[in-house]
Amino acid sequence: MPVTIRPATAADDAALAELERATRLPTVSPAEYQPRPFFGSTRPDEVLVADLDGRVVGYVEVRPPTPLPSNAHVLAVEGLAVSADVRGQGIAQRLLAAVEERAHERSAERVTLRVLAPNAPARALYEKLGYRVEGVLVGEFRLPVGPGGAVQPVDDILMAKPL
């Protein structure tokens, strides 16, 4: 069965929370996973899900970066995850294409995102899709990503794609 990209609904909350828990790693997010309802701080209309035969296998959170009218031409990817058992099948790429469709519908001219330097697969995907590095916050986080879980400085990379 093919993967469908669709808007999230409140009924997706538990599946999204579990996917967030399963994919929250120090190389992906500087924040430790805290059990909570997924829609506790995110609204369903800010999330697109990848649905495989009725199972949520991926999501992307996208919203304006600020409430300022002067920033309304930008959409920000605030979270992206794909279940480990279906990675490498183009699901993240399809989710990001849906973000661009949403951006066009809202007359946005740019999509931005932040990615941690150790997340090489995500960085490679973003570059392949036309995102470019616009800034690096050097050593912005100290995370357990070194040998044996040693804490090391990690750069936070801002990437963007003009539409």
C-alpha cells in the first residue's frame, strides 16, 4: 500500500507521540524526550503525517516562525521524523514536498529549518532538496554524541530554501 501524506487529526495524537519518542535521539534533537500528548504544544493543523495502510510512519511540523506580519513569507519546519522501519523509501522527501505545497498555498517564499551537525543523513537530504546553510551556531548545544556517550559541543545549523 502506498504512503499517503495528509493533514494530522487529533486522533493521530498517540501515534505521533510514540513516533516522537522512538525517534528522539541526541543527534536529532537537543531536548530530551518528555512523555506528553503530542498535541500538547502543537496543533493538528501544523502537522502533516505520512500514513502507510492506516499507520502513522512519519510527520513534519510546519508553522510560521513568528506571529509577525513581516515574517509571514516564511514557513519553518519545526520537527520531522520517519519511523526507522520505513526509512530510505522517500517518505521524508515526500513530507518536505508537502511542506513546499503548503508554503505555496500560503504565498510563503521561503522554508527554513534547523538541524544538528551530527545528523548527517538529514543534512544530506536537505541539501539534495535544495536547502542551503545560512548560518551555524557553533557549539550551541552540549550533547552526549561522542564516543561512549561523551558529551561534546554540537553545532546548530540553520538551513533555508527559497521557493
